[in-house]
Amino acid sequence: MTQGEAAPRSTRSRPTMREVAALAGVAIKTVSRVFNGVPTVDPAIVTRVREAADKLGYRPNLTASSLRRGDGRTATIGMLVEDAANPFSAVLTRTVENVARKRGVLVLVGSLDEDPSRERELAQALIDRRVDGLVIVPAGRDQSYLINEQHTGTRMVFVDREAGLLDADAVVSENRQGALTAVNHLLKAGHRRIAYLGDRASIPTAAQRFDGYRHALEVAHIAYDDEIVRHVGSSEEAAIAATEQVLSLPDPPTALFTSQNFVTIGAVRALRAMGLQDTVAQVGFDDFPLADILSPGISVIAQDVEQVGRTAAEMLFHRLDGDESPTRTVTVPTRLIERGSGEIPAEGPCHD
Amino acid sequence: MTQGEAAPRSTRSRPTMREVAALAGVAIKTVSRVFNGVPTVDPAIVTRVREAADKLGYRPNLTASSLRRGDGRTATIGMLVEDAANPFSAVLTRTVENVARKRGVLVLVGSLDEDPSRERELAQALIDRRVDGLVIVPAGRDQSYLINEQHTGTRMVFVDREAGLLDADAVVSENRQGALTAVNHLLKAGHRRIAYLGDRASIPTAAQRFDGYRHALEVAHIAYDDEIVRHVGSSEEAAIAATEQVLSLPDPPTALFTSQNFVTIGAVRALRAMGLQDTVAQVGFDDFPLADILSPGISVIAQDVEQVGRTAAEMLFHRLDGDESPTRTVTVPTRLIERGSGEIPAEGPCHD
DNA sequence: CGACGCTGAGACAACGTTGACTGGGCGAGA
DNA sequence: TCTCGCCCAGTCAACGTTGTCTCAGCGTCG
């Protein structure tokens, strides 16, 4: 079965419009018209071109197309999240993808790991690929490096945190109000000594939640005590340690407000390890899978991540459709889910 | 403050090499050389060009560059997973991203939702953007539509499931062996009546796990009984219903092997709802967060998702680096994690 | 019956960049 | 002194596609 083809099994080069045109016996431009659905092409020629294209396995080159065509659109957007593997980012990515899909737009994803320099690098990498727009959960506090890109037509929406030193659209969760609700809920159960365990205060969302915590205490005329306040970062281990420390104080808290996912889970672990899960109340910020199945179930302030992602994507595409209205920040509400841990009453005498 | 600029605040067009060249007083080609780090450029000119570029906010256009340059590389790969929001896919995406990052390669992500037609569409969309390579968790059983692309140089690696009707690299978990281990573990605890609850049998991984289940029973000389076998799909609700049904049989199983994540969680819920979590043993396939914190902890066969993703990405990049060796399938081992639920002994008399 | 408009297809240049080649200036060796 | 070759920057065309323009063919109307 010796054939003429002596090629080493591998790489032909990919067929182009030129070859399709040659095979169909038409001009390149006509092939272009066919693939762009221009109606003024003889149906007979259309089928001839399509057949030639199928035979050759031709696929249009979108990068060449976007280079030449007027709007320069690549039908691709960039998405920068904290970590593609964590549930918040993953859900966000998926909802943005869902909105993009309806428009034939694909999503480039990058993880920042809370590193501002990585944010810049990846944003640049996306811009170098001429994405039509960006959805960013910013790691740094200064996005002014994007001013140029904004002026040259790259649309962008910030998520979870607003942009710093840049006038841009944003979609955020109701962080301060959510935290307030959480702490008020614990106050209602009679708690007067409520610990705050959260992410580093340098992270804007954490700062806002902390602010809500302080405000709730203030309104309730409870003195702020930084002995029972820990900004631990977002690792479970650190949260476990902090929880143990706080509960080992001479005057330990009777309730915990844990303001971030991994911190919440760390605290859950620590409470169970100490056998205090039915004694010390807890409300966490951000829901997590199986929170309902533990005993007690973990009460949380749930963010509507899907809503956040969907809104952000829709805002971005509106901008791409030509919306030139002033930038705005949309706040998505949170809601309290009572599951048991947040409803544990305060023990001991009431001090008022 | 009336200025000459009457422009409506918005969209300048993005500067090109031409403009940088004009401002720096050099030829376009020299700008190109500077940005490609060609060493034979006068250092004085290099700084002149860089300054001009900075002043204009110039950023190279990678799509134009990849169109012109010889290898046609876009420094972008495509990744098709089942659902970017689920933990398995999310971790996979992240590990692939990590390997890609080291090479300055970005990742386009798409979710297939187990829909073969969507797999084709998205694969085509990625190819139209001329990605350098593809990492695919296939939804369908026939990937022959990719043969052309394979021959024209698009590299691809399949993950979690092998490609159908296509000779391609793959990285899979040890499904059959893992299931075997799970069932053997339950047998060792004295169980003779072990239910199988898993995803639809049309999904290759589910079929392999089911195969492992049957094989383990066979070796142990236990008759197969399809009364206690349910292929329920991957929804928690369906798994809950199936678990309840199976346990309501006249001769209910004393142990469950749940062969997929959501099925495992559904069964956990059902067992708790029925108060049987300390009576009926369970081993699940695939680990999940908080499995250790439940009581009893849920014993699982854990897949090494990071290892799977890393291996796949590395294989892809080896191919891109010119590796032309025969295609191969790498199997990544699983491991049993004992946490309590799988070690609950069988009640009642032993039948042998 | 000739000018006119319309329909459908091709020619040409250009998008922003880089590969291949060219050419001027200058030092070294014959 | 002249040539050779090297160094560095420039010119030109091309990557695959599409916007603009042109043009052939044909039916219509005054």
C-alpha cells in the first residue's frame, strides 16, 4: 500500500480561504461572503463553496478576521479572579461564561492569588490578545494602569471590589450590611461578647465586613475589644489557631462572626475539636456546600454569587453594545440563612 | 478650558508600531526588534523606542503577531471541562493554568455540561481562535471530528476519559481499580450486600467504576443483584431518592458504594435523614470538602485531581515542544481515605 | 434602442506585525 | 588604497481576512 504521500504522518498546514476559493473555482472574497452569510451570493455558489470547505476541513481564522474587520472584536473576554479553583471564583467564572456563550464569546481565565503585580501582568497579557472586555476581581488597590486601555475602548467591569483610582463599573456584594445583619442576629440571641475572625484587613471586602461588625456593636452600645478580633488571612489553619486562641481567653466570646469562607470553615473545625460547637454561636459570611448537613447547621450570610456574576457580565456586554452612560456600582443583596449555629443562645446572666 | 480636542471623551484608537516608530524617529521594523528583544539594536535607540511606546501607551498586538510569525502560535490554549463551577473542573482548570502560566500561555475555558454537541461547537470555537492546544474532558464518545485539526498541528490531551475514535494522549484516574478497592474495603468490614449508586452508565468513568464494583463482587463470590444497583445521573436529588428506595427494600443493603461526587453527597443526606448514618456503611468515589468533619467522616476513594491536571498540561506542552512519540494514556492512582463511614461493620449474622 | 439601475462577483489594498532581503558606514587585511 | 565583511537599521512583501471599489451582465423604461 505504498502511496505517493511520503509526508511524515504529521502536520499539513491548515487550509485557508485561498485554497477553498481555488477548489470551488471562485474568488477569495466570495468565500468570505459565504462564511459571513452575505445574502447576495448565488445559492449554487454557496453550496459549492461549503462543499469545498468541508472537503478541505477549512475553518475560518478568527484572529485574522478580527485583525482586518472594522470593529476589531475578538469575541473573547478576559476574566481575572482570585483563584479559579475556589468555589466563589469558579461559580463567578461559570456565570460569566453563561452570559458570554449566548453571544458566541469565549472567556480567558486567570488567577491572581491576591497578588497585585500578577494582576497587572495578566491584565496586560489579556490586552495584548485584544480581548473585547475584562471582568476583574482586583487584587491590588490601584487600577490606574488601565486608564489608557479604557480610553482605547477596552470595556471593563470590576467584581466583588471596586476599582481603585479608576472610574469603572463594578458589582459588589452588600458586605457591610451583611456583616451588620450577622452581628445583629447574634445580638438578638443575647450575645454581648462576639468575636470577629476574618481575612486580612487590607482586603477591601474584609474591611467592609469588619466595618459592619464594629458598627453593629456600636449601635448596641457594646465596647469594642480587639482581644477578640483577628484578621488572620484566608487559610483554614490560621483560622483554627485564631479560634482556639480567642476561646482560651479568660473572658472568651460566646459567639463568633467569621467573615470569610475559609475562616468560617476553620472556626467550624476548631469548635468541633474543642467540643464547643453546641455552646458557642457562629454566623459566617458566605455560604458553603454541606453547611446545612453539619450539626448544628452553620448559619451564614449568603452572597448571591450567580447574581453578581450575571450582572457583571451583562453590564460588560451592554458597554460593548455601546452603552456610554456614567459608570455605576451595583450592590447585590445578601441574605441570612438560619441553620442552627447562629441561633445558639448566650449562656450565663444577661448584663442589662 | 476650551481645548482643541472636541472628541467625545471616548475611544481614541489604540497606538500601533507605526506611531511608536514615528515618535521615536525609527522604522517600524526597529520597533518590532526592540519588542522582540533582538540584541542587534543600539541601546540608545532601544531606550528611545521604549520611551515613545510608554508615552503612547503602546501594547503589542499579539493576534497580528501570531498571524504573521512563522509558527503561528497564539500563546493560548483551550480547556473544555464539564462545568467550570464544579470543584473537579475548577481544580483541573487551575492546575492547567499554573503550568501554562510558566510559559506565558493563557487558558480559554468552556463548560460542556455533558453535551456532545456543545463539545463540538466549543472545540470549533477554540480552533477558530487558533489555540495552540486543547485540554478536553470529553462529553461525547466520538472525537473523530478532531482528526483534521490534529493533522494540521493542534495538539490535544484528553482528561478523565479517553478520546473516542481518535488516537490522542489522555490522562485518567484509576477508576476501575479505585472502585475495586472501595468495594473490597467494605467486604473486609464484613458486608455482603453492597449497593452501587452512581452516575449514568453512559459516562465512561461511571462505567469503569461500575465495572470495578462488579468485579470485586465476583471475586468475592457474591451474586450480583440489580435491585441494589442504580445509575442515577449526577444530581443530589436523584441520589437521595435512589438511596431511600434501596434502603427501603425488604432485604436492604448494609453498605453503599457511591461512585460519584454528587451521588455521594446525596446518599450522605439521605442516610442522615433516615438516621442510618451510623448503621449503613458508605464509601464514595472522589473526595469532597468537609468530608472529614461529618460524623461519621465519609470514607472515600480520592482522586489526585492536581496530579491529573498537571500531567495533562505537561503532556500538552511537551507535544507543543515537538514531542512526536506515540500517543499514550497515563493513569493516575487513587487512594482510599478511611474516615469512619467505610469502616462501619456489617450487622447481623455472617453468612459464611 | 440607448442610457440607466440593479445584481452578483472579482480586484485591490489594508489591518498590525514579522521574515527575508537590502544597503550604508566603518574597520581590517591585502 | 581598495575590497571584503560585519554591524545595524531600513524596505518590501506577506500572514488570512474583509472593506471599498469596480465591472460585467442583464432587464427596464423613456
